[in-house]
Amino acid sequence: MNALDRRTLVPEILDRLAADDPRALHSRRDLARINALMFQAPIMTSLMRKFIAKAPGRILEIGAGDGTFMLKVARRMARDWHEVELTMLDRVGLVTPKLSADFAALGWTVETITADVFDWAEMANGRPFDAITVNLFLHHFDDSGLLRLFSLLRRKAPLLVATEPLRTGFALAAARLLPAIGVNDVTRHDAVESVRAGFRGSELSDLWSAAGGRPLEEQRAGPFSHAFVGEARISAEGA
Ligand SMILES: C[S@@+](CC[C@H](N)C(=O)[O-])C[C@H]1O[C@@H](n2cnc3c(N)ncnc32)[C@H](O)[C@@H]1O
């Protein structure tokens, strides 16, 4: 049996560091470069264009980090999608006024929520969103955590769009080469572990179905990424 046949989860170092820890700050800058190397923004953009028929009013980005990933996506979408209300949720509050201004220049308004996603999803009973997006986030959770998360999220929006690490030997080898571009020890560890915790095949579809949703697409995207789109029904209790 191959070590990558199954997902393995090891806690990521970045998740345990204070937001202003210099190692965390360095690692978040690394993350922006890794997103670029993985083509995550173009992959997310093409999924959103394909599956969101008309310009959404409200998008929720979960595990949004410092928001720079979503800004790249917004810049690609803004010509067609105006006046989007974007809510960015993360356990750590990192979105700066400058970043919100960059979104505002595109016509997008930003609200931030600093909370654990499970706590928020259990409690929140606001207006539903048109879509939920996640990038390099779902792989943080084991399958039972994902089942719980999906059960909660499908009450919040009719669509989940995810771009995650692909779990392959090639992606693992590439992650091990990242020190060549100057990433720090945190990123070196977390990138390798993210691949081991990443996805392949129909793993996310199976969990989404088990949570009562309808998978629309799940496939490898580019050399290092795994894309998933699921449709949900918004239940009365979440609306
Ligand atoms: C690998 S980073 C990706 C950040 C961003 N999506 C990007 O691509 O730059 C994962 C993010 O998920 C956040 N996170 C991890 N567990 C979380 C949780 N239970 N609730 C909310 N945010 C969480 C972390 O704080 C971190 O910002």
C-alpha cells in the first residue's frame, strides 16, 4: 500500500502561531507565492464562472487568511461581477483596511468574521449566501470533521466551491522542493503535510453526498490542485 493512498493529518504549524509571529508572517507571504505556483486563483475563477450562472450578491470565503487570495480572484471576476458583498471568515483576523480598500476599488464590499468556522456555522442564522468558497482549507480537517462541516455549510449557501491540495507523489515531491524558493520552516512543514492531507478521486463528493448534498464536479485541476463543487439545499432552519 502506498503512503498516499489514504489521507494523513498532522497539525499545521501556522495554525498554532500567533498572527503577529514573524514565522507566521513569513509563512503567509510564502502561501501567496504557493497559491500562484499552484494556479489556485485561475482555477477558482474558472470554477466560479462555470458554476455560478449570474453574478452573486453574497459570497462567503471560509479560511480566508489575509484575504489576498480572494482579492486575486475578485480582480479576475470584477469586470462581470459588480457590487458583490464578500464575507471573509477566518479564525485569525488578518484583513487590513488597505485590503478592504482594494476590494472597494473593484466595487466589492468586505465584511470580516473572526471565528472558528464550526462555532460560527452552528450559531449563525443570517441571510444565506449565494456561494461559499474555500482555498487550501478543507484539508485541515479529517473526514468526520468534513462531514460535520459540510452538514453545517449546506444550510448557508446553495453552492460550495473548493480548491485544495492534490494528494499525489508529484505534488509531494514539488512541496519538498519549496525550500529552493526560500520558504521558511513553517511553510516547508505545512506544505508537505498539506499534500498528505489533500484529496484525490471522489473523496469530497462522497463526504458531500453523505452530508445530504449533490456533488457537481470533483477533479484534478492543474499539476497540484484538486477542485470540488457541490450543490446544496438550504434548509428552513438555516435560512
Ligand atoms: C492554509 S491557510 C489558507 C488561507 C487562504 N485561503 C489562502 O489561500 O491564502 C488556512 C487558513 O484557514 C484558517 N483556519 C484553520 N482552521 C480554521 C477554523 N477551524 N476556522 C476558521 N479558520 C480556520 C487558518 O487561520 C488559515 O488562515
